[in-house]
Amino acid sequence: MIDIVSQINATQREIANQAVATGEGRSLLLCRVYDAPIEDVWSACTDPERLSRWLGPIEGDLRAGGTFQLKDNAGGDILRCEEPRLIKVTWVLGEGMPTEVEVRLATGYDGRTVFELEHASPAQIVDELVRSYGPGGTIGIGCGWDLALLGLDLFLHGGVRFDPATWQDTPEGKEFAIRSCHAWGPAIQAAWGTSADDIATAIAFVVQHFAPETSGDR
């Protein structure tokens, strides 16, 4: 069994303005500490065999200047790869506009690793999501990254192979999704000054995507 509350609480979440290659952008920021040395976390994030055990099968020329493709997920260019502290890639789903994902690692207290993930999108993408779906569009992206960070933690602590697509359909996975949606509420509210009623509506919208036929109350 996964301690879902502890996993949700382990991550700090924020939304901020951030420049991207195409100009003004919006960033989702996630930060948590892993009880593993930085070299182990770096390897889990860059070694294709290990990466496939918690994020998904990956192919490509995995070096700075190369490309990558996650099975049934995003692909892109590898912009920077500075062992063992920084990875930056473009992140493209289908025919969508490129976004950027940067992972930063630092050695923390007692040999643990501080892990930061920043997903920066052109402002027009995020603003269009908000116009079309309300804050729920951004919450959905954040929930997806929460699931990835959970998978990394499970892998680092026991080598557990984690299949997000399968697990998120389980009762435990749906519980995690609901709590993740709620956890992003304060970050959305702080970024856009969204009303409590609009946040509640947005959370309910995303919950029905990740965990249909649930009330979403937490």
C-alpha cells in the first residue's frame, strides 16, 4: 500500500511566470526531497532502462543535442545534460506547440537529493487552457507530474516498476489523483487570484477525468 497523503504532502507546488525560448511563459514548479544520493537519482532520470521502470519506455539519442521519445507520451530535443545536476528538454505531445521541461538536482541534508521539476509553456498555451477549461487545464498537467514523481519515489525505494497508465485506474490511483487535484488548488489560486468557487469547479472537472464516478471531496 502507498501512503498517499504522505506522497502528496512531500511535493511543494507553485505556478510562476517564466521566460521560454518563444517569449513569455508560465511554469509549473514541483519540488520534493528523495531519500537517495544525487548519483542514484540522476541515473534513474537518465538511464533508459531505469527510466522505463517509472516513467515509460524511451527511445532516442539520449545526449545533449539528441532527441528522445517516450512511448505513448511526449518527445523532443535534449537541450542540456549536465551530470549530475541538470537536464533540460523540449516536451512535445503530438502536433502541439513545444514546451520545456527542466529537472534540477542538488545534494540536500544527510545525503538526500533535492529534486526540482519545472515545466514551462508559452503563455498563450496556458492562457488558452484556462480560457477553454478554466484552471482545470493547468491542474491536469500538474496531476500528471505528481504521478511521475510518485513513480520515481517508488522506484528509488525498492526498484518498483511503476506503470502510471495502469495504476491510475485502480482505487488507490484514483484516490491519489483526487488528492493531487486538490493539492494544486492553492497554487492555481495564488497564480491567478481565482475564486474558491472556480477552484472547486476546476478540481471537480479534472477529478472526473482522472477518477470518473467519484465525488472528488477530500
